[in-house]
Amino acid sequence: MVGGEAAAAVAELVSGVRQAADFAEQFRSYSESEKQWKARMEFILRHLPDYRDPPDGGGRLDQLLSLSMVWANHLFLGCSYNKDLLDKVMEMADGIEVEDLPQFTTRSELMKKVNRISQCI
């Protein structure tokens, strides 16, 4: 009955994935688009086993949720953060594919353009 055991293992795996997705759903922000939420949920689910709160509390889950928001805000809204923090969240998100990201121009890039234009005038 190897086939039956394999089917049971697959069913258990699918059930675990559904439970994790249902658990993560409670952390969706009302202002997140479907694309933003799917990306952030993937970030959360990928790291959830490492950030589960210990029995005595500790706020590890809060830390993961904060890191997921930093990553999403950087990607989708163009927010900037401390270099070490951005390096950490970008490393954590390595391999998460997000299509059609908005393009942002940083303040320093805008200032360079303004300086070039003013030098030409």
C-alpha cells in the first residue's frame, strides 16, 4: 500500500499548507492589494517556522510581521530604511518572484538630475 501512504502524506502536506495560509491571512492589511498580499504572505510563510513565538511569549512573530512590512513597503511603495535592515529583508526574500513592480526614483537621483539641468542653464 505504498500508493495509499503517499496519498496520505500528500493530503497531510496540503492540509498543513492550508492551515499555514489560513493562519497568515489574519495578518493581511486592509490596504494591501492581492499582489502585495500574496508576496508578503509568501515572505511570512517562508520564515514562519523560524519566528514562531516561544511558549513564554517573546514577540518573534511580531518581528517577522514587521520585517515582512519593511520588505513590502520597500518593494511596493519605495520606502527606504537602514541599509542593514534592507539587506536583511532582501536576503530573506531571495527567490520570491514579484512581477510588475513599480519603479521609483530616489531623492538623490532626482537631485542629480536637477543639478545637471541647472549646470546646463
